[in-house]
Amino acid sequence: MPVYAIGDIQGCYQELLALLDKINFDITNDRLWFTGDLVNRGPHSLETLRFVKQLGDRAIVTLGNHDLHLLAVVLNTAKKLTKDTLDSILTAPDRMELLDWLRTRPLLHHDKSTGFTLIHAGLPPQWDLKQATDLAHEVEDALRINKFTVFFEHMYGDKPDRWSDDLTGWDRLRMIVNTFTRLRYCDEQGRLALKEKGPPGSQSKPYQPWFTISSRQTKKEKIIFGHWSTVHLGNIKNFPEYNVYPLDTGCLWGGTLTALRLEDKKYFSVPSQQARTFSKD
């Protein structure tokens, strides 16, 4: 049963269809993993969301920051931004069905048979895979209870910026969310640098790409992530050396949409149909 992991789509639905055609996707046999950020900024967020949802158990999706932003906008706990392209979802007749499905997606997926772990953004050096899985469940549980709206009222913010097992309440959940959905850089102690968004080599000291931290407890895990399109533009060329497989190749910004076939680690890409710009997100 081939499994293909696909990078951030962000509403680039036509490119998704082209990529599935390129890999000869067989809906009866193949499985798809998505790194999150199915929606926003691209032209066809509604179509993307509907398509992935109807795949049912043939697809695994981890939540990204844009997915959470959509949920917060619907619940009026966040304002719609100028660059958002969410109107088609907000006015769709099946809006709540789609959003209830999105809300119950995980932050982390680990597959024992392949040894691969799927997340959207990053992991701090302190967490091993078990702790990361347990902490992901804490947020997933908060998103699935009846009073989940309260979660989104407290989700935004850059603090705390360093993990501690002693964190409690909304600070704890916010730190977990920021790590899974926004992390690119941190320091050796795991302090998040959420303002750093450029390619590796452009960051200020003492920050490093999260996956290069020498004390990282997940160095032996094979981790697939998205979120960071400019990671491919920096001074790191051999990502498997760090046991990571970054799949956001900037489709939204005029780059490519990329899939990784897990069984042989082969990449497949199709060109973007979007105008070529530089990612600032």
C-alpha cells in the first residue's frame, strides 16, 4: 500500500490534482498524508478542503497554522486578514461539516510500520516522540470538547517561548500549538524564535533550525514536515542527514507542490500555477 506525503497546499487545488495524476494515485490502494495548511492564500481552499475530506481514512492530515486560523475566524476569535482567501469556505452550505472535520485532525501522526512521523512545523529539542505524541493529544482533546471555542480565545500569542513540564493551562496549550504549527528556529535550550522566517543561514544568533539542535531527542525519528518553504533556499542541502523531510516547496509562492513516497523516499513535484513571489509567511 503506497503512502505519499504531500506538502502545504494552501488552496492550490489544481496543482494537487496534477500531482495526484503524476503519481498515478489509486484511491482504492494508495494513502495520502498531508503536512497541514490545506487552506488559505491560494485560490481554491474550499475545493481542497472538500476533496481531502471525502478521501476519508485514505488521508491523514495534521493541522497547520492556517487551518487553525480558519477555525478561529469562523468562531470570531480572530479577524480575517487582508491576504486571506477563506470567503468561499465561510459562505459554503457545508461549512460547519467541513470545519467540524478539520477541527478533529491531529497535530502529530506516527506510523509504526514505516517509522515516519508527520507534523506541520517542528519539535523542540526537549521532547522525545512519546512526549510529543502525548502533548499533541492534549491540544486535540481541547479541540474536540463541546467548549472548544474557549481554546481559540486563548490560542494566539508568542509566549511562553520555552517549554517546561511545569506549564499549565492556556500557556501550556499555546506553547504546544506554537511548536507544532509555527516553529522554524529555536536555540539549544529550546527557546522558540517565531519571528525568524527566512532560509537557514539568515537567522540571528543563537538560533538554529529546530532539526539541527544537537540535543534534540527526536534525532533518530524520521520526521516529515511542511510550513517552511524557504528552508530549501538556505545553506542546508542534505536534510536526510538530520532525519527530516521538509515538503513545503512553495507552491503558493510559485514554486512546486511536492510529494514523498515513503517506501523508497522518492520525490515527485509539479509546477505551481501561482504567480512567482517570495514567501513572507
